Amino acid sequence: MMRLFVTACGVMMLVVGSLAGCQRGPAVGTVEGEVTLDGQPLKEGRIALMPLDGQSQTAGATITDGKFTLEAPATNMKVEINANRVIGKRRVYEDSPQSPVVDVVEELIPQRYNVNSELTLEVKPGPQKAKFELKSK
């Protein structure tokens, strides 16, 4: 009797597992990329992909030593790249000498590559490579 129960449960799990495997989401691409600024690998930064049609999910990754890897829906994407540089320090609470000090930063990457990005990428299903060669001027 116990054997029949185990067999019935096994068949049920197989059916449920098969049905779950049939439901697939949108095609996804894995992008391995490189980002340079004025010919040098971007030390640290962020890359974000936003679907041009506004219908798919966004994607993003950190950039380290000019390299990034991310997964994104297969579609045409707007690319935004950001990186900060420290330009000074300031107190969190100006009136307190014991106030912690934080970095003052500014955007290192020109707006044509982020806020007003001119960059696009067609993400295709499966693995692909991408290279973004940015200019500061």
C-alpha cells in the first residue's frame, strides 16, 4: 500500500514539474561587456539597460576595471553608464565639529552616455559581447 502511495506521488510530481517547464518567460541574453573612457578601462561605474519599447524589464550591473556581465530581456535597449569621482569632502552637519565627513562627488561620464544617452544595444537571446568606448570631451 505504501509503495502505491509513493508511486502516485512520484507521478504527480512528474506531471506538475512538466507543466511548470512549459511556462517560459521572455528570451534572455547574457551580455559580457567592456567600457572604456578616453581609451582607458573605466575603473568603477554602473551600467543600466532600459527597454526602448518600455515593455520589458530593465537590467543593470556594476562595472569594475572596465568589465561587466548582466542578463537582460532580448530586446532593443537604451544604455546608460554612470561613474562618480570624488572632488572633495564635507561635513554631514555643518554646525557640528564632530559631524561625520562624507565625499563630495560629481558625475565623471558625460550626459550623452547617461541622462541624455545616445547609446543603444540590441540584446539577443544567449551570450553576446558589447563594447562601449566613451569620450570625456
